[in-house]
Amino acid sequence: MPVIHHVGYVVDDLRAGVERFARDVGAGPFYAMEHIAFDEVTFEGGEAVYDHSSAFGAWGPILVELTQVHEARPAGLADALSQPGDGIGHVAWLADDLPAEVARLEAAGLHLFHTGRTGPVSAAWLTGPPFGHPVEVLQRGPEVLGFYAMLRDAAEGWDGSDPLRPAPAPPS
């Protein structure tokens, strides 16, 4: 069975959200990706726009993603995403076979509403009981695993300085 990989929160302001998480709970450092570009993004099977910036960091053994949504279209996509301050924006896990995991979750009653792909990184977003928030499932791969390992390594012995950093460029 899948295990939660990271927890996401939607924030009004990425920098302020990172500073608060670092100060109040000691999470970090966070690595930001500004205006994440997608090769393809869908909502309910049609084309969509999802312009957002995310910062990723470690909070002890838990990875955290803070997301500032700049634009989400159509309106249904914006409505499906948690609003800033509404609590957990999503929980995520990794799948060895993304289509098979999506099919398993759909058979369990969840609804696929959003997908995104950037290079080798693919994600599917679902919603429905028993969750009161979206679920993100990511295709497991070396790029994803390497990035999340870097987050954990950066958190080891982190002294709280420089809580928001640019994410390293993906390997070419």
C-alpha cells in the first residue's frame, strides 16, 4: 500500500509561508521552484493552466510542499484546489506505475480531476472519500527521488539560516 510521501499546503505568499514554517516548526530549508512550467496539464480531461510556485523542505521525517497559486484555469481547477489557509492542500505518495495506481484509486471511488507532466515528472491529482483534500500521486523516478533526497540531506544539521533557496536546476 502507498505511504504518504509529502504534505502540501497552499499559502498566499510563498516567502512568508516558508518563513513561518521555518520559524514556527523548524521545517527547512526550503527550495523554491518559481512559476513551474508544464509540458502538459489537464483538468477533467481537457487542457488547463496551472501556474504556481512551490517550495519544498523537510520537517523532520516529513517532506512539506508550500504552494502559491498564481493562476488556475478553468475555474473548476481553481475551485478544486485548496484555498490558502484551508489546511492541508494535498497529501502525496509515489507510485512505481502511475496509471495502475490511478486506476486502483478510481476503483476505490476517487475521482481523477487533474494531471501534469514536466519532462520525466508526472503527477495525477484525485479527490474523494475518505479524503477531505486532494491526493497527488507522482510517478517514482530518479529525478523525483534525487530531489527529495537532496531535501533530506539539506535538513541534516540545518541551523535555520537562509530558509528559502532556489531549487537546483534539474540535471541535463
